[in-house]
Amino acid sequence: MSTGVTVALLGQPNSGKSTLFNALTGLRQHVGNWPGKTVEKKEGSFVHKGKEYRVADLPGSYSLSANSDEEVITRDYIASGEADVVCILADSSQLQRSLFMLADYAGIDVPCFLLLNMSDVAAEQGKKIDAKAIGEKLGIPVIPFSATDKKSYDVFYDALEAVIKDKGLLNVDKLTQQYESIIGYREIYDLIPENVIPGYSAMWIAVKALENDKVVMAKLRAALDDNAYSQIEEAKKNAQGAVATGGCKFAWIDDVLEKAVDAGDKKISLSFLDKIYTSRIWGKPAVILTVLLGLIASFIPAIPLMIVGSLILAVKAPVMGVLTSIGCPEILTLIIGDVVIQSFSYIFKMLGFVFGVTLVFGLLEEVGVMARISYVFDNTMGKLGLQGKSVMPFLVSFGCTMGGAAGARVIDNWGQKVLTIALAWAVPCGAAWATIPMLSTIFFGPGAVLVIVAVLLTMLLHMWITAKIFGAKLVKKEDRYGMIMELPPYHKPKWGALFRYVFGRTKETFIRVTKVILLVCGVFWLLSYSPSGDNGGILYTIGVAIEPVTKIFGMPWQLFLSYVASAVGKEGAIGVISALYNGNSYSSGFMDAMNGAARAENLNELLLANVTKPEALAFIFAMTFNMPCVVALAATYQETHSAKWTSIIVTYYTAVSLILAFLAYHIGLLIW
Amino acid sequence: MIEKEGEQFMDKLLKLLSDGRARTIEMLAAELDTSASDVARKLEYLEIIGVIRRVSFQNGNCKGCTGCSGKGKKDAAPCKGCIPDEGFKNMGVMWEVV
């Protein structure tokens, strides 16, 4: 019975094997599994000039290593002799890369021919490939092919028939020459007896042994005596393994393709922006400028919501008036006005900044600028004692410090991980972006931008100093590796996805922040409530008592308590301010309002009346550089597994924030 | 000598990757006097054999965060509250030596 000829299709993923297989076999195919494995087995048949051919579509893989079932099945199938001919497919548009499979196949002595598939794509790219020259170097038929083009099939069938007739093998002389230069190759090669693993040449086995192929090593172990096997192990020790063999394969591929491929790589020219960003001199200033511009831009979307917040505040007195006139109980009216409406006015003002910052930085990331920023700061990371990839947790910390702590999981070295998290605390998080610019605007008006810039510069200085202090204990300089980055191309932002992300974060922030502020404001309001209308309540008594101490740091007691509340969460500070800076007293504020005076509801003026600019500056700095929030504290403990370092970090940040408040206050006194 | 070239190149590449400086693929290509696609295919190979690896940024499962779909799960999807859906897509690819 004529068994026909079996053709095996071999190639990397996406080299077009399936297209070819389907074109050849049509409906005459069936899919099953390789015995005992979950790997798909596709077989089919076709008839050409009256002869029947069987085709096996082997699984696609990068090469023929022992790293996966697919690869081992593929190479064993070929070596077993089941296939009379192997048809190797390569992607013509990236021959340098896709011929690696051929290079790894070299040494398996089954007749083969090479299809330079996707030749139409290569032609579109302007590449000219001399298949004949390649064929001469390889000693096998090499044909340009396009699996979707009917006309290329004539040449395919011709080549197939030629190989079946000649049984020509791949010429591996040049490749073997390459391998000879590897330390250990010769020794191992000499120790391998002929046909020790049927179907594979000694050259192939020696190379796989060098690469520490576990299947090959196991077979050698079984087939050789102990002495020979241990000599092979010894020879391997001094070799560079797969790195060296890979180098040889690539060099061979380049030799084969030399002069046979035209219009290959144009010298990549960096886009204008990238020339700046990756330049040693201009990179950092460019990034800093980008970030500053981004910050200023983020103030713009904040303005409408600031107005909304002020409008909400403006309705406070009228609403309270209405409630009183309909006989609403006083305490309820007060709560609705002083706690609820007041707090919501703040909440909306904050949201503007959340929206603005998220939008601007989301946009920078979408376009690809963030990648450049992280690249530029790699060696700054190095100076801080960190790996370049630490920049990722820092970027996430802009959103949430807890996320930054979790993000530090990319860092394997424990000391660097702790240092990264310790530094991430200084990065203003989403809540800080919501509260600090808003408060700055209330205290300083348009000057808020300068205050934010000062805060950011202080942040950089803070991180530098913190890295020096903590780095000495946590990190050794030697653990530093280079980073390779493939910068993504710049591209137009996907506005839909971006806005969904921005709205999503703003909404989540709104929900979380509302709960916190209402709660904190309510609690503090109650503690400061005094029925007589004068400043009273428990809180006032405590506050006035501690004021001498708080004044050292430049803050009146109300701001100091807000600062303390900010340790729980930055929005908590707003809740406290909302409660304590409510008006001199209920009754006088109410009377003013009834008399139509708009002044009483305008919190800006109330705050300004009660707080001096140096005090405000001290407060802003204290609050920004305090610990981010209790959740960040918990996350830090969770990620570092060290109560000791967590408490060191907390204590350090609290102390530094008070020192900064002190300094800011005195500098403020000099200015104003 | 063509025989030595293959091995030497990979050596040089690995040395550059271990000296503590960041480089883009274009810069590596310039320093090794070759093309970016040559560097890219060799990086791919080094990654496959496990000499270098991609920095994969996993985030999620932060206790207390309400935005995460993966509370308590080990391989949680990135937390939507912290980073965009499906993580940062435009940060390029970072490799480091294992």
C-alpha cells in the first residue's frame, strides 16, 4: 500500500502555517490531540498530480527547546522520521528574527525546504529578498511565498517534489564553524556517540547539551556511562550556555542573509521630542518643564468645580433661614447647614482638582510622555539607591500611596522595596492633590500656583534627603543593574478610555471623600458645639490649652487639629476645617446672614480673617508632608512585613512635617 | 573572524545591561554599532532563555481600597482606583537582568 509522502509544517507562531495548511488540505483535515498531551494535533491530506500527500501542522514555537510540550513534541515527531519532508516557514518581513527556528532545526537531518512566507508584506515594506542566494548558502530550495496567493503554490509544489526526489539536507557547515568557537563544544561533541538519540545529529545534541536542555541531558544520562556523562557536565560548567549558542545562531543567520536582503534597517532616527528627552543634558529639564506645565494645566478644569463649591456655600444661609422659618429644630438646621452644606462645598471644590490632575496625568501617560519621564529618571533612581523600575510605584503613588506600596512588589530586593515605599510617602497622592491646591487657592488666591511649586520642590528635596538617610541603612550600592526600555511610540490619546478612567476615579474619590468629610466634620462640630453660641465646647477648651505648643509650629489650634486629622486622611483635615472655621458663632453668623450680608457665608473671607498667610503656609507644608493616611500606613506594614521600619517611617515623616511647618512659618513671616 | 563575532556580541550586550545605566533599544543599537531590530531580536532571545525578564507591574489586592475587583485574590487584576483599566499601556517595556 502506498503510504504517500508526509510533509511536516514547521515555523514560529504567526509564520502562516495554518493558512498554508488550510489552503493545502481544505476539508481533508482533522484535529485531535498528541497522545497523552493537551497539545493540538492537526493532520490532513491533499492530492497533487495524482499523488497523495499527508500534512502535519506542527505547533508554532520560537525554537525547538525543551521548555514546553509543544516544542518537544514537534522535534520528536520530526526526528522520528514520521515526516519525509519538513517545510519550514519564515516571516519574510523579519527574516533576521524568524530564521531562528531554522537555526535551531539545523542538525536534525530530515530533508527540508524553506518558504519565505509573507513575501507580499516584505515587498510592501520595500524589502528585496534574493531567495536564490539564500538557497545557495543553505543548500536547500528556498522559495518566496505568500500563502494567500494562489500563484505561489506552483513553485511550492515544484520545491516539494524536488526535495522528495533529492532528499537534500540543510547545509550546516558554517553554523558548525560558529559552534566550534564556543568553549566546551568540542569536548562535548567528541563525547557523544553516533546515533545516541536517533534522528538527531551529534552537533545538535552537543548544542542542546550546552544549552542545558533537560530532555537531552536526561537521555544522555540514560545512554552514556557515568564517566562520559560527568565529563559532559564538567565541560558545560565553563561554557556560557544558551547565550553563546544563541549568538552563534544569530551570526549564522546574518551570514546567510548577507547581501541577500536589501532595504533592511534604516537607521532609526529619534523623533524630535525624544532627542530632547533622552539627551543627557536636556532630558531632566524637559521633564520638569513638562510636569510643571501639566500641573498648571490641571488647575484649569478645577475652576468650574471651585465655582460650584462656592455656590453651594452661598446657599447655606438662605437654606438655614428657610429651615428656621418652617420651624425646623435648631440642631437639625445647624447640622444641615454647618456640617452638610459646608462640607459639600469643600467636596466639590476638591473634586475639581482630582479631575484636573487625573486628566492631565492620564493624558501624559496615554500619549507616551510618562514613559519618557520614567526613562529620564532612571539614573536619579540610581543616585537614590533604587532600581529604575522604582519609578513605577512612584507614578502610582500620585494616585494613591497604598497603590504605590503595592506597586513596590516589582522590586525584589527587600531593602530597596522598603526605601521605595518610604520615598513614595512623600509623593502627593490623589487626596493631597484634591486638598492642597484647593486650600492654597483659598488662602493665597492666584499665588496658589507658586505655593504648589514650592511644595513640589520641597518634595524633591525631601525625597533626596530621605533617600540619603534611609538608603544608608537599607541599600547597598552594588545591587544596581541597567535597565532597557523600549519607549513606546507617541500616539494620539484614546479619549474615550481616558475620560472613563478620569470620571471613574473622580466618582470613587467623591464617594470616599464624602463619607470621611461628613463624618469627621460631624464629630468635630459636635465636640465644638456650644449652645450659648460663643466659642465653646470641649474642643475649644482643649484647643486653646494646646495653642502655645501649636504656635511654635506656626499653626493656630484649629489648623493644628486639622493637621492631626490629616494623618488619618487628608480629606479629614477638610472636615475639621469645615467644622471649626464656621463662623464666629452660630447666632452672630446667622444674624449677619439674615441681614443680607454675604460676608458671613463666604468662608474664604472667614478663613482669611482668622488665619495669617505665614500660618497658612505652615499648615500647607505640615499637611502635605505628614503621613499620607492610616490606610497607607497599614499597606506599608503589609508590604514591608516590618513593624520596626513602618514605625521609623511614620515617626520620621511626622517629625519632618513639623520641622517644615516651623521653617515655612518663619519664611512666611519674612515674606509677609 | 566571523566565528568569534557571535559570542562576543552577546557578551558585550550583557555587559551593557549590567552596568547600572538605563538605555533605550536605539541607544543599545548605537553603542553596539548595529540596528535596533538586531537588538530587539536578541533581547527577545535573552528573555526567552531567562537571562533578562520584563518588569511586570502587578497591582491590586490593596486591603481597604474599594476600587479593586480582586480583594483577597492573589493574582488580582490591577486596581481601577489606582491605575487605568488593564494597567499602564503606554509605559513601554522595561527589561532587567535576572
